[in-house]
Amino acid sequence: MSQRPTVAVIGAGFSGLLTALHLIADPEGPTVRLIERARAFGRGAAYSTGNPDHLLNVRVANMSAYPDDPEHFTRWLASHEGWSAHGGFVSRGVYGDYLQDLLREALENTTPGRLLLEQDEAVDIQRAGEGWRVRLALGREIAAQAVVLALGVLRPAPPAAASEALLSSPRYVGDPWDPAAPLDEAADDVLLTGTGLTMVDAAVTLWRPGRRFWAISRRGLIPRAHAPVAANIPELLAAGSPGEILAAVRLASGDGQWRETIDALRPGVRGIWEGWTQAQRQSFLRHLRPWWDVHRHRLAPSVARRVGLLMRSRELVVRAGEITSLVPSRENIEVIWRPRGGTIARRLSVDAVVNCAGLLGDLDHAREPLLRELLARGHIRPDPCRLGAEVDRGSRLIGIGGVPEPGLYAVGPLTRGAFWEITSVPDIRTQAGEAAQAILGRLRRARAA
């Protein structure tokens, strides 16, 4: 075992766990040290929730961890009790149980010492000869021939309009997934900055009788609902500029079957994104991204019904506009915002603010010590679209010199700039397998040299 090379995988959510499982599946493969700062391995932020109302946004039929075994998750469900489905959607907590079972099975069936769990936070990575040295928060160091960053979704940046007084106030929740930052139970009026999936989760989690949520984003768009039942997916060949793709989608959706059209387009999204020029990508992000997000990343029907009820009862009020000021006073927080298309500012008084901005993309705003160190040393750099870190098609991180860093990889949302759709299970599971194969190939070549 001591002769095996070591691969350090930083982050034990879905992307990190799947990468590790692919690496140890090779009998001649490396020792994998799976590093996770949270107490639970295998769940990540997305699947750590215990709220039964937090449902998957993808039907169980497409949630297998292995693309070459599409019924793996459904077979697991059939062999376990204590779960329920809502129109083909199960809770994210149940999916977290599934992932932890995969981890337990790997630990039981793999040669002892091949998969090592390190509960600690990686705070620095430095080049060490032909490999890397990972420093952990408690002071230990791990030598590795390859390192994989599987950091998941980065914590959102604070609202630009928020004052320093608000950001340091207990009435501000900067990370809605942080269990250590609960919302004051006495807060009756709550501002949710954003109207996407994170906003929906926050509203469902924090709702109580008598509480009203105000959700504001630039366009005021909320995620659409999945159809009550899955439909047959037609074939849709799509290529071209963002405008041409939009025209093709509109044409194919002329009979109202937009869900089927989006789902048919989805397998080709990576190829479309990779074929666009930088100008075309920027055009998509500027004009079409919000519309794509709400039609592509949909809600389970039962969650959509609940959101609809909250909106009809005005317990959830969604507005399109720009928040220009968030300043706490003695008794409340004064919100100044300007409606979309308007010039006259409006005022709103709330008791608390929850940051629901969603994915952080621009690494210059990242708070993770590891990313800051890697940026400072030039081992990584932001991608041109500022969606994450720049990687090549093999998921190798690009350094400040514009060339791949040998043995340094990334999987998951951090690589959106290269692959765009890389935030859900069907996409990440493919990338994790590809990255693992690239790493195994590199290690074999090094051993043969």
C-alpha cells in the first residue's frame, strides 16, 4: 500500500465522493484521502438538510450516481424503508442517505487503507516536487501526486447594497445553509435577496404563521414547476449562436411543450457552450441566463404548489427590481429598492435579511482560505466569464501562466466557466468519472516512466 500514489480529494459532497469512488474502483489505483471540513462525509450542503419539504429538483429516475447504471438509485430506494415520493421526487435528505451508503459500501469492500477519511479543512496547497502538499487547518500536511478541488457551491457574496453595520448584525443571515445562523423567531417581515431555488428553500424552511417574505431580484423570476408526470423527450438537435438556440427552442415549444424541449436540449448543452465564442457566452449570460435558469432548474410539483399558495396569500411577495441600500436602524432594517424599469425608489422596512443570491462565481469574492491562497500563488485563476476557476477540457486547473497545473484538478460547480451545466447530479456524475480517468491515466504514465 505504501507504494501506491496518493490523490487528495478536497470536499466530500457529491462531486468529491463520486470522484473518490471512481478512483478506488481501479484495483491498481491510488490511495485516496477524502478531506471534508463538515462532520458528515458524502452529503455536502445540498443533501445535509433534514427538512422533508426540501425535495430533489430531478426525478428519482435520473438520480443514479452512475450514468452506466441508471437504475442504481431506484434499486436502492426499493431496498430501503422510511421514505416517500412526491410525484417522483424524494427529499434531499433521503438522497444524502443514499450517498452515505455508497461511502459505507466503498469502505467495507475496498482494500483497507485505499480510502481514508480526513475530517479537517484544507487551507493551503503548495507545489512539492512533482506533486503537491496539502496543509490542513489542524496543522497536518498530506503529500499527494494529484489533488482534486471538489468544493461544491461556494458561499454567496454579501449583497452589494448592504452596509457593514448590517453584515455584522444578527438580523442578517449571510448563508441560508449555515445551521449556526438561525433567523430570529420574532422576525415578522423578512427580505430574501434573490428569487431562485435558494429563495424557495429559505421560504419553505423559515415559514411560520404570521411571517411575510419579500423576495427581490433584478427580473423577479422564480423557478418554474416540473410537469406532474414525466413526458417522453423528443430528439432536438441544436447548435449555433445564443440567438439561434433561442429561436430553435421557441419553435420546438410552439405547442406549449417547453419542458420537453428544454429536457431534449439539456444533453447537448455542454457541447453548445464549448462551441460558443467568449462574446457569445457573455451575451447568453447577460440576456438569456435568468430565463434559462428558471426553465431548466425547476421545482418539484408539490414545492411549486406550496410556493404558489404562499404567493396567493401574500406570505411571499416577489418583486423585480434593484436593491440600492440595506441599512439597519434601531428597530428594523430599511430597504431602498428601485422597481425594474422605474426611476422612483421605494422603501421597505423588514426585521431581517437572508442572502439568497445563490452560486458565487467570481473568485475574487471567495472567502475560502484555500482559494485565496491558490489565487495568490497563481495556481488558479478566474475563468473569463467569472463563473468559477478556469479549467481545460480535462478538468485540469489553469494557472496564472495560462497552462494547466500538473496534477491539480477541479470537479463540480467550480468549473462552470468551462462546462456551464455542472451543478446537478446528471452532469457532475459524468465529469467526476472523466476526471478520475484522467488522473488514473496520468498516474499510470508516471509509473511507467
